[in-house]
Amino acid sequence: MIKVSHYKIKIQDPSNQPRQPFSAVLLADLHDASFGENNQQLLQEIRKADPKIILSAGDLVVAKRGRFQGDAAVRLLGELTRRYPVYCVNGNHESRMKEKLESFGDSYEDYIQEIRSLGVCFLENSGRGVQINGMKLMIHGYELDWSYYRHGACRRMPVEEMREKLGEPAPGAYHILLAHHPHYFETYAAWGADLTLAGHYHGGMVRLPYFGGVISPGWTLFPRYDRGMYLLGGKRMVVSAGLASHTIKLRVNNPPELVVLDFV
């Protein structure tokens, strides 16, 4: 059963508030799973939310040990682009395909070409402006260097690295950053993201009362940003617990999660 979580995003800038409230759906960590035939259960929950836009924080596919699975993800994106604008960024599984060509061959290029042909706006260290109900948004897709996904202690990410890839966020718009790994929230906020959308930790896989998520897929115990909304100096980050798992399919007290963002 899919858990649908709503987060209210209150826009403080009176000059850039939406004329009417609207919703966006966040997808993360689908890992090529299917909820019902051709993901009809997931599509039904998305349609109930009546979003104006679909945002993916990565890992829609599985790319592990030279094995690529993406058919369910591609079918889902094909259904979604018929009704909604869809924006995607790479997670570590998509990045792995690009990084390890000796194992995955042309899988990455074929996948990106296919989703683009469906109408997906694929953001690879780039941004795209959009206006919804009179509100100006810039949606940025930040692809972390592969080294940030290595197991063990996470190294520091300098904000200068983001500026080199994305430039500076321009004034006059609300800046949404799609960045798969939530650990670097401080850097994302310092760069200027008003709202960061992430996944990666699968909600900590096993969740305990009062303690939250126990372990990340990278074997970090009690990851700091495992699921939910976080605030830092007026900036927000929403982390999805993800829709599925891969390899070790472990989820305890941690149902698949679809995130709905309600902008008001």
C-alpha cells in the first residue's frame, strides 16, 4: 500500500505568491517497481493529487552490477507526460550507468534519449523556468559527483562546486532544487535553493518510534535527513522515503511513499 504524504509549502514572498494554491508530486527511488499492472495504483494516487507538475529526485531505475532495469519506469513516465509536465534529475543509479560504461554500455544514453522522446524535461546540472498560477519557479537539477555516493563517511561538498555547475540562482523566482542525496542540505541551502527535493535514504529502511530511520542504503546508521521536511535559515528540504528498494528489499514500518507538495 502506498502512503501519500502532504507537505504544505507556504510562499512568503508577496510578489511571487500563486494566485491559487496548487500541488506538485515528488517521485523518488521507484527502482523500476510497479504498483499494480503498469503502475495503475501509483498513477491513481497521482491523479487524486491533481498536480500541476511532476518532479523526480532520481533513482527511477535499477543499475547494479552491470544490470539495468528501466521498463516500468519508462512506461510510468510515458503515462505521466500525457497529462503533466515532468522534470527529472539523475540519482546514483542513473549516474552509475554513465560512470561505468564498461559495465552498462549504451544503457544510459538509450534511457535518457527514450525519456526525452516521451517529453520528460531531463535536468543535468541545468535549470528551467516555469510559471504556475502566476508564480515564477526555477527548477534546477543537480547531479552530484559520483564520489559523494561512496559508502562510509560523507565528504564535505563546497558550495563553489554547485555554483560552477549551476551558476547563481537569479532573483525574482522561487528556486526548487532536485538533488538526490539529502546529506548535503546545508550546501544546497547556502547555494540558494528555496526548496530542495531529495530521496536516496529509503526512509532509513527500518524505522523505529522516536528514532526514525535506522540505516541508509550506503550503510550509514541513523541518517540525519531520512524522511520528511527540514528547515534551515528559511530554506526547506523535503525528503521522500521512496517508493521501492533494490537488491536488499528491506522496509520495516516504512511503507512506499508518494509525496505531494501543496503550494499556498
